[in-house]
Amino acid sequence: MKLLLTSGGVTNPSIEAALVAQLGRPIAECSALCVPTAQWGHPLCTPASARRFVSGGGSSGSMVGSGWASVGLLELTALPTIDPDRWSPWVREADALLVDGGDATYLAHWMRASGLAALLPELSDTVWVGVSAGSMVLTPRIGADFVSWPAAPDDRTLGLVDFSIFPHLDHPGFTENTRAAAEEWARGIGGPAYAIDDDSAIAVVDGAVDVVSEGSWARLA
């Protein structure tokens, strides 16, 4: 699977170019499924914010509203009630999965419960485009400060990559997300980590990691 792990979505030409490179053809020729599930686990998210994401509006609207040939909705909480033979072809046929933010531990839970996590290793040509928690869910740990779902047993997530992500670096709406806070967070993570702002992304293809940025980022460990 190819990964484009963003903090704020496809926010600038450099991140968009990285997405097109991973897809291997123009966005207008590709299909996508959008996944809003992480929103339900975060207290700041609402039905209105979920609608903005899936309709292509809001801060991460550039993910869904980038001119895809088609965009469908994949709600992970529904998948355990559906035969995998029905929904897995939808996932396999999509060129990209657009995965919104919210709470990464909640998203990890439903990725496991739905069966999507088990399917990911088979999706060698699919591009995972995450925003915030939609990116953090693929890391080994997110740190206790980023856990908002009360039922989360700990801060561990899926560990598909070997580094952790501190998102929204120096974002005006998240005054606590400073470089100093990111460095303190990284000391508690115990492994490789990056801090990225909303104009940065981490691209992973065949295990090779590349930071794409028109903003600020830092390798912290």
C-alpha cells in the first residue's frame, strides 16, 4: 500500500503532486472511498463536521473535493454487519482511501473490528491518504495527549509504519501544538517521530519515507 500521511489534507501543489505520483495517473481518472469513521470518537467532531468532510467542504475538503472520477462513502462501523464478500470488492477497486481525522484509537478499533486492517496488506496499489488521525492510525503509538476516546485501552494504534506523527504543528487553532510540546511528546513515544504542519505530508512507498512540505516539519527522534 502507498501512503500519503498528512496533517491537514491535500493543502498545496506539492502534496497534490505527491498524490498524483502515487496514483500513477491524474486524480480525474481515479476513484476514491472516503472514511469519516474517526470523527465519531472525538468530542470536537459532530455530524456537521462529518458531512463537511464527505461532501468536500471544510478544512480537509481538498481530499474529497480534488476532482476524483468518483467518490464513495465507506463507514467502518457498518462493515461488521455486512458480508465481507460484499464490501471488500468496493475497497479493492478503489484507487485511494481518503481517511479523515478524529480519534486515531477509535479508528484503529473499527479498522480491526471491520476487517479493513486485515485487508490492507493485500492492497499493494491502493493509496491511503490520511488527515490527522487518519494518518496517525497507521503509526505504532499516538501518545496519551492525543487519545480522546474514553474506551481506548491505551495509545497504541496499528503500527503499519515504524514512526509516530505529531500533527497540526503551530496551527493557530491548536495553540498547544508548539514545537516545544512536540519535542516533549516525542520523548514519551520511545521511537522515531515527526512533527508536521498542515502544509506538510509524509509519503511512504515501498518502505521509503519522504517528507513533502511547503510549510514546517521536524524529525524529532
